Amino acid sequence: MDNLKIGTMVTVIDQTDAMKNQFGVVVYHDKKREKVLVRFGGQQQLYYTVDQLKEY
């Protein structure tokens, strides 16, 4: 998770996810669950594991 810091632009690479190929910004790290919160646009945000994302 070290390479995906808060403010990093990412794209969803998980082809089974509804947000596949969408771009967003990392806004939070949940260290307990080992997930990052990604915000898409102004309001929608979802949690992802690092292997579901790629730095943009």
C-alpha cells in the first residue's frame, strides 16, 4: 500500500467490478482491512484492495 498514497490518481483494473476502467483518487487507507478508499467524481467512493487498482 506504500505506493498508493492519499492523493494518488488510480484506475480500477478489476474487470469484474462495476467501476472497471474508471479513474479516481485515493482518499483514505484502512490499515486494519488492508483496503484503500477511492473517490470517483465528487461524491461516490468505494473501498478496494491494492491488487484491484493501478496507479494512473
